[in-house]
Amino acid sequence: MKIEFYNVKKKEKVQIDSSKVEKVKITKLSKGGKVRIRYAFKSVDEDGTKVTRFCSEAEFNNFSK
């Protein structure tokens, strides 16, 4: 299975194999004091560019390598 990312240096979408993708949960405190959680996939493209793709919680939970 491959996941699509956008490579900013190449200015194009790239497909990266799911075995090279890492799941990341980003927790942040808002100005109002609420905890915000964002879900993302992170990887490194073949040219060494770090790529991140934000996703929904459902997609995050259903992802398996």
C-alpha cells in the first residue's frame, strides 16, 4: 500500500510505501486552554525531503504498515 504526500521541493505529489511511513499524533494547547490533537503521517522522500500529510482520526486509526 502506498500513501500520497506532497513534496514541496519537487512541487508534485509523491507515492511512498506504507512501510516507510510513521504515524504521529501532535498535541497542542490552544489560546483558550483547550487541547487540540492533530493526526499526521510522516516520511522521507527518495531525495531526502521530509514530508508530512495530515489526516483524520479515523484514517489514522485504520492505518497499518
